[in-house]
Amino acid sequence: MHSSLIYLMVLGATSISAAPSPSRASLLGKKASTCTFTSAASASASKKSCSDIVLKDIEVPAGETLDLSDLEDGTKVTFEGTTTFGYKEWEGPLIRVSGSDITVTGGESHLIDGDGSRWWDGEGNNGGKTKPKMFYAHKLDDSTITGLNVKNTPVNAFSIQANNLILDGITFDNSDGDSNGGHNTDAFNVGESSYITIKNANVKNQDDCLAVNSGENIIFTGGSCSGGHGLSIGSVGGRDDNTVKNVTISDSTISNSQNGVRIKTVYDATGSVSDITYSNIELSNISKYGIVIQQDYKNGSPTGNPTTGVPITDVTIDTITGTVADDATEIYILCGEGSCSDWSWSGVDITGGKKSDDCMNVPSGASC
């Protein structure tokens, strides 16, 4: 066939299955509108050639990342079918997406299946097998992640280090790990980020539903959290960035979990937590603490001795209601002297458990 005719045929292509070769991409002279990839290698190799990436039934090889980093501005990524991962003991991540003005979404009936039981050993990040984290949304700025269905991650699900990112309608179901050794399966870990909105999340896991470790202007709203450790600020301290500021957590439910509302700062560390609002949170069957704010956190167990290096200031607790288990503590506050201040406390009605005799340095306006 004459070369000019080949050129015209390629130029008119609107959909490319698997990866466009470098020669075809150069003939196009521009990004193809849609590329459907069926392998992780082709998606990673040719991601910059497409404005609309469809990932269909991808089987990611063991020890490799589905690498969609440094996407062209404005790229749309859609997961279709079932995305699976080979087994290897390594740190991951299994998926990485970065770029500006990126849209990540899930097609109808799609599933991102980590098959975490292959790694679960009850140790999580604390030992045993080395387990890969699931999804890095690092340097994913001015972007959205919408409607993903994620199941059975080995450990942490979404690691967020971004600016102006919205996560909407994420379903994260690690409930199989409840009796099968799932541990440290945090749903959303936020660090070194600003203007993050997480809304309408449905989470079943074995650790924090949300953990804000550093960052500012963070919103979590409309969430349903079950089986884990609650909606948390922290732990704060011991990282490169140890400042959390202006976080609003609202209109959410926490059930069958260890904790409800939680702020935890690291023993003998430095940093700051300020401008925190929890409002309209409904609790049910909380096994340890309905509300817990402590400045003595250490991985594994608290010290019982609060330190003042990470002050907790300007905290609003508004309309936290519901029940805890009979042997749980309704409210527990453990602050260092003078390091918790300017708190507002209203509409708190938690029943079913016991009162704490061990609260310390409770600031004016709060109750324990």
C-alpha cells in the first residue's frame, strides 16, 4: 500500500487497542483520542499518546506498578473490567497516577482487586511479609478520582500527596480481612497536601478510615466507615511535615469500629494541629473510644504520658452522637499541660459505655 495512504488511514484513527507504536504516534502528530490497553506494560509505555485511557482487565505482573505517572494535562483514565496484581513481597505501589487536570474514574461493574489475603498475616506494616501499598495519588493536582471500586488491599489503600484533588464516591471493601489477618489497611492517608476533598466514601477496613498526617484545607464529608479505627487526625509527629491545619470532617457515620472521632499526636515529637472541626458524626457499636484525643501516641500502644510538642488548638466538636459498646469509653482526652486550647464542644451525646477516670488537662469548653 502506498505510504501516503497509510498516513491518511492512521491520521483518521480515533481508537487504539493496546499500545500505539512510536511510529504510529509520530505519524499522528497528536495524541490519539482513545486508547484501550489490556496490559500494564503497554499502558505505561504509551500513556502520553492518549487523551482518554481505558484500562481493560489489566493483569499487573508481580512486583510491578501500573504506572500512570506524569500524564499529559487533561488526560482521562477509566478502569474497566477487573484489575489484578501478581504476588510479590515488596513495598509497591500497585498503582501510581500523577499529572494535572487528570480524571480517574471507574467503568460500570469494574473492580480493582488487590487479593490482599496473599499478604495478610496480622502484622500489616509492622512486620511479617513486606506488603505493597495500593494506590499512590502523589503529585496528582487539580484532578478528580471518581467512583472507583477497590477490594482487599494488602495494606494501605490511597496514599494522597497532592494539591486540589477531589475523591468522590470511592468504595473500599477490605471486610474479608476482618477474620483473615488484614491489618494497617488505612483507606485514605493524607500527607503534605492542600485542598483535598474526600466525599461519599464507603469504607470497610481494619485501620483508619481517614488519617490526616499533615496538610491543610482538608475536607471529608458524607462518608460511611466500618470495621476500622475511625476518622483520624494523625498520628502527627516524626515526619518531614508535622503540621495539620484547617480540616473539616462532617456528615458521616462510623460503625463497628475501634474508635470514632480521633486526634493523635506522637509522644515527644514536634508539630501542630489547629483549626479542626468534627460535625454531625453518628457512631454505633464503637469498641474502644467514642471520642479520643491524645498526645501520647506511639505505634503499638500509647505511653500514658502526654507531651506538649504538638499542640492541639482551635478544635470544634459539634453534634457527635451514638453508641459505644458496654466496655468501651465514651470520651477520653489526654493532653499535656497547656497544649490543648481554644476548643468548642457542643451537641455531644454518646451513650452505652463508661466514663473515663484518666482524662488529663481537658481544655475549657470540652468535657470528658
